[in-house]
Amino acid sequence: MIEDWELGVLFLKETERLGSEKDAIESVKNTFLNRIFRKDKDTHFFMGTCFPRNTMGGRWGILSAAYRS
């Protein structure tokens, strides 16, 4: 699970821009795979839990993804 709020905001903006959640999902997926997670990027995932809210049931997840341009 990825809890990155920026990914969520991207999804909301793409839903508004494209008018379809299905199209927004594809757009976010393509952005993530083709822009952030390319071989020439130095992508890092920051892991953690959402304590004290514990929204992930105590499981670890990806809280953020960052890359070097």
C-alpha cells in the first residue's frame, strides 16, 4: 500500500481533469511508472506506519516515494 498524499492529490486532479476515475487511475499509473520509477531515476521509498492513527492496521507501508531528477 502506498500512503503518499501527493499520489492521492495527483489522482484527484487527474480525475477532475479527465472526468473519469478509470482514466485517472491509468494516468497516475503511467506517471508513476514512466516518470518516477524509471531506471535512470534514483527512486527511494520511505516506509512506516500511520501511528498513532494506525490507519493501516499496524502494517508497514510506503508513506512516500522520492526520486532524484
